Amino acid sequence: MKKISKETLALVNKVREVNNTLSDGGVTCLRYSEVEEMMDALTDVVKFFDLKHQGGISEWGENEGEYESKHWSDYVAPNDPRAYDPKKDKENDDD
């Protein structure tokens, strides 16, 4: 049997609770406090596993062609080759 962290278990159970609320009564029954609790659980899991957003070359906007954190992307493991690396980001250089 695989071990699960208390943070991951809390997130899974909070997502299940929110999913049950949505299934039973729809969005009108979902309380903001439930969403905040789910986001807190997500934050705990991200910190616990040191998850990172993906990084890559921007394809548009004022950073087009430059390496950046894609904060809208999915999280990946910190050792994933797609993980954001601040050392590659010229904006973070102190030179």
C-alpha cells in the first residue's frame, strides 16, 4: 500500500466534498468558505511536494521570445524538465 501525506489526503477529501455539493445542488449551494478551504488544501499540497509551474518561452505579449514562469499552467514535480527554473529567467538576473 502506498503512503499518502496528510496534505494530499486533506485536498482529496476537500475536492470530494466540493464535488458532492456541486453534484447535489449545483453552484448555488457552494459556499465561498468551501472554495477557500479547497484552495488552502491545494496550497498545502503544492508546498509539501514543492510543486512548480511550468516554464518556457513566451509566445506572445511583452515577454515574447523570453523565458518565463507560466503561472497559468499545470503544476509539475520540481525535477520535471518542464518545471520553471528561475536561473533561466533573465528578469530574475542580478547582473
